[in-house]
Amino acid sequence: MRPMKLTATVIAATVALGLAACGGEAEETGTAAPATSAPMATSAPASTTPAMADGQFGPGCAAVPTDAADPGSFAAMAQVPVATAASGNPLLSTLVTAVKKADLVDSLNSAQGVTVFAPTNDAFGKLPKADLDKVLADKKMLTDVLTYHVVQGKLAPGQLAGTHKTLQGGDVTVSGSGTEFTVNGTSMVVCGNVQTANATVYIVDSVLMPKS
């Protein structure tokens, strides 16, 4: 992430799954209608990662605290700006450390209407330690990497697919639909449509690297 400073997801409204069952009493006609005359109900196949009540989706969401009083819960994150919100999320502690090292906390928190693709701790763990240490030690390189994870505008899931300009200046390409998305062909969204006071966050399972 760059000017904005961080990454973060994710990202703003998903598919509401639910069938409204309407029942009405049939008029007595003396003759029962044939069973074959009843309209057949059809429904879309169930997603492998159904949306939660507040719109978040993805298997990684299960690791987020459910107690609204916990600073890492979805409810608490929605009340504060994105860098502050990430600091309470147990999935994003390495990202928070990187953002602090790059001095991006204030710029990220003051950004208006952004989408952050936020790598999990495990995402950073996929990087060779020597490479990670090199990035963390180089403030300019770290800033470029972090701002590459941030795009302007709060993107809802329905707006996510496509190519988006990052604050770093490069492009990220998102493919997928519904509740299953991949960024740059390799990084999967594991918890999407997480709201903060100034951003939509899509938590991803791999660090996105800008082209040098």
C-alpha cells in the first residue's frame, strides 16, 4: 500500500441467502389438485462459503472473535478506521507490524473510502524469511508492497471482479464472483466484505507483490 498506507481488504455487501416461505391456505374445492400441478421451486446451488448475517464471507471469518466487545470482532472493527481495526484482528498482527514500520498508520486511518486486501499472518509466513526480513528493513520497499494492497473506493463484492489501480500505482486483478474471489490469480480471499469506519477489507491468504 502506498499513499493510503496499508492493505487491508478487503471490501461491502454480499449475497443474502435465505428463502422466504410463503404459505397460504388453499380453497376447498372438493377436488384435490394433482401433485404434478404444483410449481416446482428452484434455487441456486449453495455456496461453499455462505455469507454471514452482516455480509462477511469466507472460511477465515471463523477465526474472528464473535464477542462484540472484543476489538477484533466485526462489530468493533466497523466503528474504527482500518489500521486501528486491523490491530485488533488476530489474523492480521504481522500486517499491523509492517504498517507501523512503514509509518502508514496515520495515512491509512485518514484515508477516505478505500478497499484493502489484507494478508494474514500465514500469508506473510509463506515468504522466505530472508525476503521478508529484507522487505521489513527497507522502508521504501515496504511502503510499495503495502500500498499495492490498497485501492481507492469501497468495493462491494459485486464490484470486486476486474482490474483496479492501487495506491502504489500498479494494478491488481480480481477474478471470481459471489463469495469466492482470487487476487492476481493466486491470492484467495479468505474473509471478505469486512467493514471498518473508512474501508472495506478483504483478507487474503498470500502477500501481493508489485511488479518491479
